[in-house]
Amino acid sequence: MSIVRKAPTGILGFPTAPYKEDGSLDVPALTANIQFLVKEGLSSIFIACGSGEFHAISKGEYQVMIETALKAADGKVPVYSGVGGNISSALELVQLSEDLGVEGYLILPPYLITGEQEGLYHYYKTILEHSELNAILYQRDNAILNLPTLQRLVDEFPQIVGIKDGHGDMELNLEITQTLGDRLEYLNGMPFAEITMPAYLNIGFRSYSSAMSNYIPHISRLYFDALQKGNQELVRDIYVNVLLPLNKIRKSKKGYAVSLIKAGMEIMGLGVANTVRPPIVPLSEDDYRDLESVIKATLERYPIESKESIRS
């Protein structure tokens, strides 16, 4: 098997799981979501991960989402799937992902249990031994690898191409980046990653997952370009006038990290409704109106250079 051992870099696309009025998966809306991300220049598609409500979809829906992503991406960008949860399910999803033809997978935290480092090592080891596909580890919630455990896994499994951080321990991040260097690609996976990217970029993180790209990708591009070029004035302007207001809404209720994306897409007329599956709740009417105001102000300050526009 000939596999390029390289993780995606730049702005990473994380599509949603759109639903119809009856609660079933809306495949045409998912296709449009993915095609939009590819058209807008995102470097990759990570399907059925956190933004795609991995926790709430069935195995059948999972397969449909991957098949849809591969067809919609059409080989233009790599497609990674999300795997995780209990170890038996994780192995099934890895095999299914490989059979369907993804380039790699992101390992989400194991279900509920907070294990010791040795237990986490064996959780990841069991998954990694199951496939030669590229794998990205995820520092989040109940799955935080310390440097010795990560070093042990990286030494044993060349298919580990990156580590995504959604935990925010900068001391640990520095230990990892300074020790492992260019052996891995480092991905900022913090909730609303744009908020922390000024700090992460300076310690070797060249990539981040952008939920905002699902509805205002031109802001993600503008912001990331300003960060890379050291345009601090533009970085601060976007940070204060766009990111902070959006983040204030996101932090107001648990689960809004997903709900905010769908509401933003609906506001932008992108064919996804403000609907999520329990236990996540949709944006309240007040928060929805606040989001409309923030997006409208954003588009007035940073117009889209195309025919796209906010709904009237």
C-alpha cells in the first residue's frame, strides 16, 4: 500500500450533519455544505467529527456521510473521517472508513471513561494496529496524552501524521512541539480555534479546524492570511469585531459550538436549518437574532467578493 504520510495543513473543513424537518439526514444539504467548503479553498474535509455530531448519528448515517463527502470532494481535497467512542465501535468505523476510501481518520476520545496513560496508549494502539491509513490523534476531554505516551505511539506507528489539540494546555503543547518537531503536523482544534490561533501559530501549529468557515469562510481566510503575514492590525480588528462577538454567543450555552454553525449557515442561506439532535439544543430566538446582527455587521465591515449575500 502506497500512502503519503502527510496531514492536511491550513484551514481544515468540518462539515455539519444537516437534518430535514422529520429529523433524518439531509444528504443534498450535506453535499452542498462540502462542495461549498471545497470551493472556498479549505484544505481538507473532516467528515462525521464533532461538528458533524459524531455522537448522535447512526452507523448507517455515518456511512452515508462518508460516501457523500468522498463524492462531493471529488478528489480535490483529502477526506478524513472521525472514529472513536467505545473501542469495538471505533474499530468498526476504522474498517468502514478504509473500505470506503478515505485518506485517514481523526481519533475522537473514548466513551466516558478517563483512563490512565497506559490505558490510553492501548486504546490508540488497538485502533492504529487495525489500519494503515493516516491517523490524527486528538487531545480532548478524557483523552489527554502526555509526552512519553505520545512519543511511544509515534515511535511505533508511522501512520500517525498529526495531533490535534482541543485541550489548551500550552505547556504540554510546547513540550510536544519542541520534542517531536516536524515528525508530526500540529492542528489547533480548540473550540472556535480562531480565538486561540495567534498563540498556537507561534509554537508550530500551522493548521486549525474552522467551524466559522461553514458560513463565513472569507473571514477565516482573511484572518489566517493576516496571521501568517504578521498583519497585527488586521488580526486585532477581526478578533475584536468578529471573533469575540461570535464567541460570546457560542459560550453562552453548552452545545452551541455545533448549533452556532448551523444557525450561521441558515442565516447565510446555505441550506442548513437551525436543528440539532439531543442533547444539543438549537440557538434560542434571542441568540439567533444576536448572531444575525453579528454576521450582518461582519459582512458590512468585510464584504464578500462574490454574489453571496446575507438573506434579507
